[in-house]
Amino acid sequence: MGRSDRPPSALRGVLLFLLGALVGANATYFLMTRTPAVGVKPQHAPVSPAARDAVGQPAAASPEPALPTPAATGRGDAQFGQASTAAGSALLVPVQGIAAAQLSDTFTDSRSAGRLHDAIDIMAPAGTPVLAVADGHVEKLFDSKLGGLTLYHFNSDGTLAFYYAHLQRYADGMAEHQPIKRGQLIGYVGSTGNASPEGPHLHFAIFKLGPEKLWWKGEAINPYPLLAGTPR
């Protein structure tokens, strides 16, 4: 009997089975390499901070720059004083080297003849520089029986008078009606007038000026909150 060109039925069945298994394995491999398994998030390579910034994601916040010190700006303490002020206040502590935390609220303290103090006393050694608390001009230089050597300073818009008393002496060149700048040297702590020589200090007061703008007259304002924050 001659040979047939077609393989026997059993052999064809085996060949078809092997071919189907091979095709199924290839399809399964293809799907597994293209689609992530259910419940598994696709993994990505980590992105550097520089790359995140480049695509618009916020970079880490940089620290606030340090405020310049008098040395860094070329402004010496003797000329510009210590910038110890309450937050939001434009007034400088008027005695060089005294921090706001060192101030005491003596505004309502009693004085002789039933008077209220209406000011604060800033204790410091005799000869300590006294500084202008704000821009403005010298309105009056006056030698008073109680206040001793005094200086009245109006602010720039003429609404407030600043009063510095018991001065040892004025700064060189001080004259009435001359402009002065915040932090400018205007005098020196002393004990003139009725101040005790054992307790030299600056008597500092603020007055709200009326329309007549009289240097000796005005409504007393407590300086302490404007220099040190909250009154006691």
C-alpha cells in the first residue's frame, strides 16, 4: 500500500494541540507585559526635585533673608541707634543700647503735687546717646525747672510732639526748627531738672497736638505701647 501525503489523524491532533498551546502562551505573555495586573499600580522611576520644578510643581520654600544689621549697612549705632521697636511701630527706642523689652510702663505713676507722670522714664548711664524716635524737626530747645534741659520734636506732619527731658546736653549743632531724621543723635542722658543724680534717665513723653500746634500743650499719649508693645 502506498504512503499518504496527509499525516494520520492522531498525529494531526497532537500537532494542533501543540500549536494552540504555543499561540496561547505568546498571547498571555503579550498581555502581561502591556496591562498592569488588577489592583497593582504601575511603578515609575522617581522624579528629581529639579525635574518637578521644571514641570511647574512647587519647589521647597527658601528661608527668609536675614535683615541687615547696622554694620552690614554701614550705619553705626552712634548715628542710627538700635532698631528695637514694637511690631508695626515706626518709633525707635530713644536711648541707644536699650531694648524694647527693658522698658517699663510708668505712664500712670504718681508724681509730686498730685500729678500723673504722663511719660515713661528710660534708665541709662549719664552720657548715653539719645536718639530721635521718628523723622521731623526740632520745635523747641528749653531749660525747664522740672524737666531740666529739654527738647521738643514734632513729627513730619505736625500731629505729634515728642518730649525728651533731663538731658545732660544737646548733640552738637542742635538748633530749633532744624530737620531731624529717625535715629539721629539729638542729646545725651542726664539728670538735669528735678531728676536725681543717682538715677540718670530720659523722661520721654508724646503729645497729640491740636490745630494750634503749641509745643507746651497737647493731649498726653502713653509712649510704652508704641515702643514696647502691650502696656502692663
